[in-house]
Amino acid sequence: MSLAQMLVALLLVWGCLIKTIPTMIEVFKTDVTEVAVAAYVRKKLMANYDLKEVSFDVQDCDHVLRIESHKVDSMQVITDMEALGLQCSVLPD
């Protein structure tokens, strides 16, 4: 087996292992009501953290921010949102 083939095999195994790591979803109440602001915040969060998905529902009464990741640091997300001048709190289950 060539070195390239070994690397491809290793990457395939690594990809399978990553997919088995449990994903958690954290949901936040925010004051984000505009799609443009939601897009900006989403871009910032995706750039700063290893997140699988970030989405907003600006039409929901709680203006929901939903983050899907292998690990979500809720307090850091809240701190970052507040640094942008936005309100954010974890929605209880």
C-alpha cells in the first residue's frame, strides 16, 4: 500500500470516528429580529467556534438561536452576543 493510499484510508477512518461523536444542540433566546443581523452573527459564530450548524428563527417569539456542535460553551456564546450589543440567554428544555 502506497503512502497516499494509507493517508486516504486514515482520513476515511478519522471521518467515521468524527461522525460518531455525539452532537449537542443548544437553543438560546435572543433579541435578533433582522435576517441581516442573524446572518452576520451566524458568520461570526461559525468563524470563532467549531460548530456544525448555526441558525436563527427571527420570526419566533423568542427570536431563537440554535447551535449544533460537538461541544457548545453557552456562556461564551452569551458573552460574544452581548459584546455585539445583543441579548442572549439559554432557553430551558
